Amino acid sequence: MIPAGSSFPTIPTIQPAVTGTAPASAPVTTALRAINGNVVAYGATLEVVNASGGPVDVLIVDPGRTPAGNPAEQTAEQVADGTTEVFKLANHHVDRATNVVVVAFQPHAGVSAQVIY
């Protein structure tokens, strides 16, 4: 669980135009990044581009506030080197106390990410 009051750099959030050049993802500069929870309701996805030279684990952190009060199991998804993976963000990923989705990257060097909605 992420300590209360923690803050992390945000992942770039874009709303692509119907025509034109596809936006580029931005380098992940820290292991933990935050996504504004407001964009999740619009069907946001997280695009992760791995050019790190090895696999990278991506974990969308469960905020730990399930209706029953039980901690949810958390399993990182692995993104192979030289590939791009897209993850669907859902309302249950949003920490209602902070209105953010926290994403952990291990390792984070050589990884880029963007949120598309």
C-alpha cells in the first residue's frame, strides 16, 4: 500500500486527435508514477513501451480499499523488451482518497509510458 500523502510524477495524459501524428510516450523517470483518476471514467488505457534491454514488470497498484476491507492480490504484468503493451485502467484502480492510479515499473530505465483516453 502507498503511504498517505505520497506523491509521484504523473504519466503524460493525452487525448489523441482523430487525424494527425500519433503522440509519443514519455520516459518513465521514477519507479512509481501517478495517473489522474478523472481520466479513468473516459476509458483510459496505459501504453507502456519497453526499450530497456530486458523485461520490465508493470504493476497497477491496488489502492487497498476493497468493499470487504480485504487486500486484493496484486500481480505485475511483464512487458518484453522491444515491445509495447496496453493496459486498460478501471475505476477500481483509482484510490478514492487521492484520486490517482499509481503504477509501479521495475526496472524503469529505458521504459516510456502514456495514458490515452
